[in-house]
Amino acid sequence: MEILKELFELKKNCPLTEEQILSDQVHELDKDAIYIKEDTYVWYYVLGQLFKPKSILEIGTRFGYSLKSMILGSGNKNVEA
């Protein structure tokens, strides 16, 4: 339960928006996609902040937005992906 509280607190205080997290990495096919406009990738970002992963395995990736968001959140540029 404490992890959930911390996760929601990080989300509430996250200074970045979806657009800032994904910056210019959004593929042309996804420019108007609804999942880019929601908080989906902000959640991945705060998960990266909370758990600070050293490696991430992403299966079934489209353009790697989730992976990018978690790596940015972790603050670790040497994450093994």
C-alpha cells in the first residue's frame, strides 16, 4: 500500500506532461492518438522514478514510448533495454 501512495504522490508532483516526456519522438502515425493525450506515459515515467530499474524488457513494442518514459523517469541513462 505504501508503494501505491508513493506512486500517486510522484504522479501528482510530476512536472512533465506527455508531450514533454515524448518530445519529438512521437511517430507521425501517432500524432493525434488519444493515448498520447492522456497520462499513460507520465505513469511509466513515475514508475521509472519509483523503481529505478537497471534493466527493462519490453515485449510487443510499437515505437518504444513506454520504454523511453521509464528510462527518463529512472534518471539512469545506462539502463539495459
